[in-house]
Amino acid sequence: MAKKLSILITLILTISIGLLGCGKSANETSSKDNSGEKDVYKLSFNIQIPATHKFHTDVVKPWADLVEKETNGKVKIEIYNSGALGTLATAYDDIKGAVYDIGYVSPGLHLDSNLYPLTIGDLPFGITDPIVKAKVLGKLSDKYMKDAFKEATLLTISSTDSYQLYSKEPVKSIKDVKEQKIIAQGAERIETVKGWGAVPVSLGLEQIYESLEKKTVNQTTYTSVGAVGLKLYEVAPYLTKIDLGATTLVFLINTESLNQLPADLKKQFVEELGPKLGEMTGEMYKSQADSAIKEYGEKVKSKGGQVTTLSGEELKAFKKPSEKIWNHWAEEANRKGYSGNEILKEFEKLIEKEGVELPF
């Protein structure tokens, strides 16, 4: 009897160990394809916009297809739309914590992180061209942020097209925004809105449409490509072109997820596929910006809406309160232990070299 019991226990333990060996840990990214001949590494990519948005259709989906092609099917990108795995406000911690593998971060939403030097890219009325922004911030990152990317590895830096102003009523001068509730993301834009005498409201992208629809806010700042993607023309028939500046997008991959890839694939991601994602993002936003504004104007025409281009003096009035924000950026960077004054001077020198006129 004891012998039979011993055999039974041994059998149970053998089966249990075998079953455990068949499983994979939650952090493991590889699996066998249908033929069982090679490992397939699946990487989750969380993005904040719906599948109908051009960032998905023209950038993320084509890039995912490119990754699969260029890695001979060894890497598959699983896309999660509409912030299904986390919001933009938690993106940096989510990527570092492996909530998902790949994502993008807006540095202005993470002021206490080691991404702070990149918030300079969102200074109001600074860089409006996503291609220029990628060049400038890439050089600043190389010079001042060598040790910044440990738990999350930098894939590339890019940006959206420039932010404009969308409203339920016409905005033709700075007087038309005073005491109005305006959605703004990022510290610099929030301070800009305050400088206009308006009330900044910090909401996620997924809340913009509903807030305008329910009239809990009257106006919002957002990109022209993004505004068309979110169909803001249905709830805000007036677009005022102010070129507030583009939002920096820092694309990151969880370092542990990256290190799980074989050496050749890891090198391919860092040297080729990551930078390609930035190029595709910048090219899409730059090429689509003007046509998006035109499309917005056509969409709102039947509602009596319009696109307004401000006069030089009126635009100057919108810009004026932002000068102190530029100076404050250097002071805050100094306080955080960075060479704020030096970085600001380098930033101004780089953007002028790219043919961008300083706003002040």
C-alpha cells in the first residue's frame, strides 16, 4: 500500500512539473508560431487615439506591419487603441512598470521625472514643425540626457502638428478667450491659458469631445490633425489658427521587454525600427496639418462655423504672456538640478539654425 501511494505521489509530482514547464510567465513575450519552428515576440503598443485616427491608420498600423516584415515575422506588435491599457497621464510609469511594452509619453505631463529637459520642446509658440522638433530635441537628448532612459529605453522622439484653438463661439481676439474654460494639457500650455485671462481645464484626450458636447468647457487647444480625428467639428464649429506649438512625443519601450529580444532584433529596434516610427509620425503630422485645417473648415461650413487666421497684432497679444514662461522654464530646470540657462540657450540656437524665428 505504501509502495502504491509512493508511486501515485511521484506520478502527480511529475505531471505537475510538466504542466508548470508548459506555461509562460506574464512578463515573457515570446511564443511559438503555428509551425513551431521559431519564436515570435509579441509587444503591446498602447496609443491614446481611436483606430479611425490618422495616427493609427497612417503611422502605428503601417509601422506594426513594417516591424513584422523587417523582422521576418519574429516580432508582432499588438495595438491597443483609445488608451485601453492606460492614459497619457500615467504613460511613463506604465511603460517602466511593463503594463504594456511600447508607448509614447508627453514630457509635460511628467514634470517630476527625468524626462524634464524635453519639456522645453513644448514651450508655447516655439517649434511648430514636427520634423524640426525631432532634430532639435534629439540633439538636446544626446547632450543632456545620457543616463535618463534606464527602465524605459528611448526609441525615438517626434511630435504632433501645432496646436490650434477650437471653440463653440468665434475667437477673433484675445478678448474672446478671457474667463472662458479652455482645455489644455501640459504645464506650459496651462500657464499660457492663464496668461490669456482664461481658465485652464486639464482633461485627457478621450474627454475633449464629450466636454465640448456637454458644454462643460467652451474651448480647447488641440492639433488640427487630432481635431479632425476626434471629429471636434461636430461640437466646436470655430477654429482659430494660433500655432501654439506641437506636443512632444517620446516613444519608449520597456527595457526588460527590449532585453528579452535576441541581440540582432534588439539592435534592429534601437537603430532602425524605433527611429523609423519617429520619422513616420513627424512626416504624417507635417504633411496632414494644412489639409486638416482645410477639411475642418469645410466640415463646419454648414453649421455657420469658420476657420479664422488672426492679424499680426492679435496674434502678438496671444503670444505676449508666454515670454515669462520661457524664462521660468530655465529657472525651474536649474532648481531641478539641470543646467537650465545653458539648455535654453542651446535650444534657441538650435531652432534658429533650423530657420525657426524665436517668438520674442
